[in-house]
Amino acid sequence: MTTKPLLDYFEHVLPLTEAEKSIVAAAFQERKVKRRHFILQKGDVCKHHTFVVAGCFRMYLVDEKGKEHTLQFAIENWWITDIASFYAAEPSSLYIEALEHSTVLQLKKEDQSKFFDDSLTFNRIFRTLTENALVNAHRRILQNISFTAEERYLDFLKRYPQFLQRVSNVQIASYLGVTPEFLSTIRKKMVGS
């Protein structure tokens, strides 16, 4: 199992001691996920914090009309977890699907408390992780209520250029809350400008 990407990620937040590096190796489990396979499906309880070592994932919900609404994408060195299901231990309304063959490192909920108890460093790292996720969620909500679809797309291009080669336009449209046809119109308009 390779924990180096995760250790590097943690050390960008706070330096780790050798003992803390050993704790990481013991606490996280590696999992290989094939393209189009799920690490979470609707109705399951989310039992892991998931760190993406390699690959690409999408977290989405399917509404009562069968329409998909993408909440998040995650690539290398990103986290993807249904936080509500994880902490409330309630069935998820979301799916987390691998868009590519992927490798992840997962921390089980039951191991999280021990992980945090073993070192205050991990409490601080996960607090920072949670704060960053909250900031991003806040930004996304504000964009959805105050930006035009074109402004949301331009912001997506600016913030996440790495997704353009890895995620379909249909999935990007789902993330932006527009139809694929409307996204195509926006893209054509931008090329013509």
C-alpha cells in the first residue's frame, strides 16, 4: 500500500512525526476501484473518509424524475465522502462513482476516533479539511443563487481546468445545474466571442 500521496497531503497542512506517519499507514486501507464501480450507493451508510490516490470520482444524486445532480468531482489528492451520511450514520441519498480505474485510501468511521486520539495533529488536519469543504460548499451555494449559468461555467473552467479532459460535458452540465444542450450553447457562444 502506498501512503506517500496521503502523507504528502497531510504534510502540506502540518508536518508529521515518524510515529504519526506510522499511524496513517495503520489507519488507512487501500482500495482499487474499477471504472463505473461505486464506493457508495444510495441507501448505504457512508463508512469511510476517502482520499483519492489515483483516478477520478463523481458524487451525485438521482432525483425522483431520474435526473442526475452532480455535487462533487474528486481527482488525485482530493477527498470525497458523503459527510452527512458518514457523521449521522444514516443511509445516503448519494452515489460516489469511479469515472476511471482508481486507487483510494479509506479511513473507517470506527477508526477515526482512535486516529484523532493518537495525535492532535490529525484533529487539526481534519478540522482544516472540514473548514475548506465548508468554504467550497458556501461558495457553490452563492454561485447557484447569484451567478448566471455562463458565469458558473467560466468559474468552473478557471478553478478546475484539470477536469475538462476527464469528465464528460454531460457531467459538467449536471454539476452546473444546466442541461447538456444549454452548456453546449454557452460553449459555442464563448468560441464565437
